[in-house]
Amino acid sequence: NDTIQKIAAGEVIEKPSSIVKELVENSIDAGATNIVVEIKNGGLDYIEVLDNGKGIAKDEIEIAFKRHATSKLNDFNDLYNLQSLGFRGEALASIVSVSKVIISTRTNDEKLGHKVYFEDGKKIEERPIAKNIGTSIIVKDLFYNVPVRKRFLKSKTTEANSITNLMYKLAIGNYGIGITYIKDDKLIFETKEKENLNSVLTELFGVNIVDNLLEFTLSGREYKINGYISNNKYYRANRSLQYIYINGRYIESKEIRDSIETAYKAVIPNGRYPVFQIFLSINPKHIDVNIHPNKEKVQITILEEILNSIQLKTKEILNQEFS
Ligand code: ADP
Ligand code: MG
């Protein structure tokens, strides 16, 4: 049923940034090493995600846009394994039910690619095209057929900012993959394939921030943590440069944030919000994913242990710097 489709779509696609997130995660899942994201007018008029991943074979294009079409879910336990980003087979189906979509894609086995137009969830045209291996998905006129949803969106500027914030999270979390972000015809950043974290941070934030980051690694039996914490020369009046990832996925964790901030203030009382980028690799059996697509929260069963070591490490490296 059409209405049900559109309502269900709202669960996955709350706003333009949800589309960008789903499309980029699909590109990553497809093994892309280069991804270009372009948006116009806060993503409401135009979103394009172009990748050099494995592509979709001609016969599978339409299927990919059907609900619960996923090539990824083999086992229910996969839901708890963060390694594969997509697990619901709902994103493309939802996107195509609330926007006009043009997909161009080609696999390694095909000489020509295929370009398919969708409107109102249906294929309206298909033709062969010359194309590099990989996929481009263009999403136009978001919510053109769901005016109620459109009214609930924030201003174009707010939606654009929320996409920009997401793109920073993705670029940091997936350093090593080349990610280009273009907003309203302006190049915002371009990270390169195989680039290290340090140089990605430089591209995103500028050399003056990166010069003041202290690198660290930590490992326990069931986890490994690496990252950067700022020394006292660089902190902010807000938390905008704090990033935490678990197994490659951006998360919000008040507990981890608090433990770093507390340790930081113990060493540098005048420092308010330290800048940090923390990457945790945790054995998935210790992680409980909140499976709502838009939530950035997970539960870690060995959290106490991790908080303690992060806090100790933060103090240790900051004390070293200042002794
Ligand atoms: P999920 O990611 O949960 O499997 P999606 O609706 O996001 O569901 O995508 C459906 C399917 O379409 C994927 O399982 C994958 O096979 C295919 N697909 C989507 N995007 C891409 C892409 N950029 N490159 C290759 N295949 C893709
Ligand atoms: Mg997906």
C-alpha cells in the first residue's frame, strides 16, 4: 500500500541528511574507495552520491529499490555486528517512495552501465549508458509527493548544516576512503584515498588544530582504542570537534565524553571542551546496537573498563605534555 510505504519511509528518511547517510553507507558497503557527495539547497532539491564501488547488475537494480531487498542480511546476529552498515533493506525503498531517483550503475562484469529513472516508487525509464564501474544515485525533489513531511523540515540552511556535520563525521570515521563534499556548487572538502587520519583532520579543520592534538593508542583484551586529544592550546567553547566512533560508526556517548572531559579538566582546569577524535574497536559481542536507523547510540557491556582506561590515558598523555 502506497500510504503505508510513505509513512514507513519517514522512519528511515526523516530529513535530507538521513538520505545522505544511507547512500554513503551503501557506497562504503559496496567497497567504494572514492565517494563524491553533492547537495543543493539543503538536499531538498538535489542529492547525489557517486561511488566507485562494485555497482549493481542490470537485473538487480529494480529489486534493490524494493522493501526488504538487502544483499547483506544473512543472519539475525548480523544486526549486532557493526561491520556491515546496512542491514535493513529499507533505505532505497524508502528514498524512492518520497523523491525522484535516477540511478546510474555498472558492475565489473558489464560492458555498459544502466541508467534508471524512478518516480512515485516506480521505474519509468531505463537505458544503457557508458559508465565507469560504480554507482551514482541522484535524489531530486525530496518529499514532492508528501507535502506534510516537507512542511516539517527545518530551513534549507539548517538542513544543509546537518548534512555538513554528517559529512565531517563520515569523512573522519572513514579516513582512508576518499570523500569529496560539494555543497551548492562549492567544494567544502576533499579527502583522499589511503590518506591517514592526521592528514584528513588537517584537510577538514586546518593545520592549527591538528598541530595541537596528542596521538594515543590503548589496548585491552577485548578492545583497542586510538585517537587524538587536544593539549591545552586548543579547546573550544562547544563540543563541535569531539568525535567518537565504535567499529567505524559514529556514536554519541555521554559517558565517554564525560570521562575525557573530566580527565582533561583535572590536568588543565581552565580548558572547557577538549577537542578529540576517538576510535574504539570493540569485539561486537560486547556491543548492543540500538537498531533504530537514525540513532547514534550503542550499549557497551564492558563500558566501565573502557572508561577507566580512557580516563587514565587522557591524564597520562596530558601530564606528560605538561611535566
Ligand atoms: P541495505 O543497505 O540495508 O541492504 P538498501 O535499501 O540501502 O538496503 O540497499 C539495498 C541493496 O541495494 C543493497 O543491499 C545493495 O545490494 C544494493 N546497493 C545499494 N546501494 C549500492 C551501491 N552504492 N553500490 C552497490 N550496491 C548498492
Ligand atoms: Mg543501506
